[in-house]
Amino acid sequence: MGHQIRKFIRKNPLAVVGIVIWIFFILCAVFAPVLAPYDPVAQDLSVRYQAPSAAHLFGTDSFGRDVLSRVIYGARISIPSGLLVVLLACVFGSLYGAIAGYFGKVVDEILMRFADMIMSFPAILLAMALAAALGTSVMNAILAIAVVAWPKYARMMRSLVLTVREAEYVTSERAIGQKSWVILIRTIIPNCMSSLIVLASTDVGTAILTFAGLSFLGLGVSPPTPEWGYMVSDGVTILQYWWISFFPGAAIFLVSIGANFIGDAVRDVLDPRMKTEA
Amino acid sequence: MSDPEIVAAYEAKWGLDQPLPVQYINYMKNLFQGDLGTSIRTKQPVLSDLAQYIPATFEMATFATLISIILGLLFGLLSAARHNKLPDHVLRVISLMGISIPAFWLSILCLYFFYLRLGIVPGSGRVSAEWLGASFPTGFLIFDAITYGEPDLLRDALSHLILPSFVLAASTMGILTRTVRSSMLEAMQQDYVRTARAKGLSEGRVLRHHVLKNGLIPSVTMFGLSYGSLLGGTVLVETIFSYPGIGLYAYKAASTLDFPAIMGTTLFIAAVNVLMNFFVDIIYALIDPRIRY
């Protein structure tokens, strides 16, 4: 076991960096009330726009709120949101694609043309339109991003199912009279899991970026909720107070690149055909 | 806003008193006649709004595409040629950074350093104040500046374009680097490459004639697809740089719930996306003789 871990670390140093980043931010999210030196929403106008110092490591924003505390609390929104987007898109998309692939013919045509239609829209723009229409809230932003993210899962699942469907173990189940639904859920989908996990793990970074982008545009959370994307937008017009935008943006960047480091390693391990280390 | 008479008049004016299917059919009818409706915010037809902002976005997206293709090709080829050596590892991290960096954050960092600290680029907008009143024949500033011989305008427009284009190009550059790298590596492992080496061709000739040509085919798809995602990315970048293009237009539409404008912009970019896919398919057939439609 120890030997295997050492081998993994030597072969995937970036993945280890990614895992460390994620553990760090998950701990921030869980222990935010303990770790944050100040109340993330408490305003103190007497200390607005203070540069990073010993009292405020990441400085203060235009309402005198402590940026460090807000970044720590921000992990509680960004990380679960990113994961939830991927979970929703993955579950819905893969079921959708599995149904299209398994039943084929007309069902397949209708379902996949609809998925193609969604895919032809630029993700951030469609998500923005949806979030605007649904109204500003974290859940609506998550839904909006999931709505634009699911078709790629559907596409992948469909093509996997088309291959697995012809496998002999599926034919034998059909021969003993098993119901289609049972075959689909108990046999076919589990056999497609590893490719699905690869796609999902590379998608987490994108989901977090898109969520932060929507919040940045004012379509994610409502003030004064500490959310990273929204915090970056606080500093846009006051560039000289760089710390207001810099630290929350750095948090988004770190979590996203950490997710991509991990995603690359997951792909190397689970999907030898797409090896980045070929 | 709660006066029922005003509400009823407003609903009648925008056709909102009709059942939803009827509204949809009306929208589609107008759409096929080139009518995207009237923007609630600007009170102008959405189509003429779009026409006004398209040149600016087209310039930025094209510039960004060029930057990302040049860098993506360069980095990808270098990475593949120095496979598993230091340049490959460094470029792998750089390409992942490009993909992972939030465009809006990168915009702010760039503005802080290059505009506020160093003062070598203008802060925002498309042209400096002295050109603001001027009217431009085609709206494509670079094109107008060159055809009408205005070097000052050309310099001014380019200096406004360079920063947002680079920011916009970052993520596409990362994706292209990875695509080029992996498709080149795959091409290098093919039997025909081994044959070419076996018959004694020089390494340079093998790479240029056998690997490069075959390896670039998958990348062409990415070049085409990236244009659409670049257009989507303009929403964030144009908003920060106050660059008057369709991204900024879409943002303003979304934040004021100007639905005709939101739908018009989204449809327009989706149409460009579909068109780019179509071109990719044609180019595919041209560069790969095995593909025939």
C-alpha cells in the first residue's frame, strides 16, 4: 500500500498538488467559523479599503469587511456548487444518453437532436440567460449551469451504451428474459462508469469557473453573501485596492486548477486510451 | 408598476397577453423574416443593435483566435517534440493554467499591471476619447484604419484590443495546446511513421511530412469549435474592459431582463457556432482525402 502511494506520488506529482489544494479548501469550508478571524458579513466603515496587514491578512473591502474571512466562508458556496452542478449534469445526462443509446431508432434521434441543440449554444451565455430568467439565487445558478452541462454526458453515455449493448453478457440477460430497464440500470450503466467518472472529474473545474463567472456578473448570489466570483466583481472599479479582487480570484483559480490536476490523473488511471502521459 | 391598465397595455404591446404557444409561433415567424424583436432596454430592433456591436466583437474574437492558434500550435508541437522532458512538463502546467484561470480575474490582473501600474495600455473601451465622435465606414476599426490610411487610429485600436484579446485567448490556448500535443503524440506512434523512419528518412522530414500533416487533423476541429466558445467568453471580458461588443450587450440585456435582446444574442452566437462547425466539416474534407461527403 505504502509502495503504491509512493509510486502514485512519483508518477502524478500534479495530482498530489491538486489533492492538497482541495483538502485545504474543503477544510476551510468545514471549519470556516473556527478559521475565519472576523464575521464575514460584519461591516466596519472605519476600516474600509485597508491594505493587507497583520490585523487583516488579505485587507478589507469597501464596507470594511475582512477579505480573508470572506474568502474562507466563500469555500462553503463555491465548492459544493461546483460539485452539485457536475452531479446533476452527470446523473441526468448519462440517464438521458443511456436511454437514447439503448432504445435507439426514433427515440435516439429525437433525444440526441435535442441534446445537440443545447450544445450549439455557448455555455456561459445560455446559463446567463437562464439564471437571469430564473432569478438570482445560488440554486438557480447551479440549475442553469447544469442545464447547459448535461449534453456532453448524454453524448458520451450514448456512444458507450451502443458498444456495451452488443456485448454477450447483455445478450444473455435478454435471453433469460430480463426487463430492459433492469438490464440498463443493473448491467449497462455500471459498465460505463469509468469513462463517466473521467468526464465528470475533468468537468468540476469548468463548473466552478462558470459558477464564479455567473456570480461575477451578479447572477449567482445576493449580497452580502461571501462568494468568490461576486467578491472579485467588488474590486473591478477600484483597481488600486487590488486585494479586494485578487484573493477571492486566486481561490477560484486554485480550486479550478486543483480540480484539473486531479481530473488529468483520474483520466490516466481509468482511461488508458486518453493518457496524457502517452 | 401594479396599475392593471398599464400592465395590460404593456402585455398587449409585447404580445404577452397571448398564450405561450402563440407567442412562440409569432417569435419564430418573425425570426424567419430576420426580425429578432425589439430590445426593451434600447428600444431599438435587436437586429440593428447586434449589427452595431458585431464588428467590435468580431475583431476581438478573431484576434484572440489568432493568438490562441499560434500559441496553441507552438506549445503543442514543442510539448510533443520534447515529450516527457522539462519543456513538456512546463507547458503542460501552463496550458492547464490557461484553462483554469477565471477570465474575469485575469482581466483585472492584466488591467492592474499593464494599465494602472505600468500605464502601457489604455484602460477600457475600443478607442481613445479623441476618436469617440468619429464615424467609421464599416465599423471594423482595423480594416477602416488600414483602408483609409489612418496609422494613429490603427495604433489606438490595436492598443485597446491587445489586452482583452490575450485574456480571451488564454483558455482556448490551453485547450489547443493539449489537443495538438495529444494528437501529435498519437500520430508519432502510427505504423506509417515507423515505416518512414525505417526507410531512412531524416527525423525532421518524418516530423514535417508524416506526423504533422496527420496529427493536425483532429486539431482543426478544435480550432473551429473554439471560435464559438470565444464568443461566449466575450461576455465576461467585454464587461470588464467596457468594450462595446455583443458580450457587453448580452450582459446588459441579462441584467435588465431584456429578453428579446438576450434571445437574439444567444441565437446569433449559436448560429455562428453552427456555421463554424459547418466550415470545419468542409475543411476536413479538403485536408483529409479519406473523408468524402
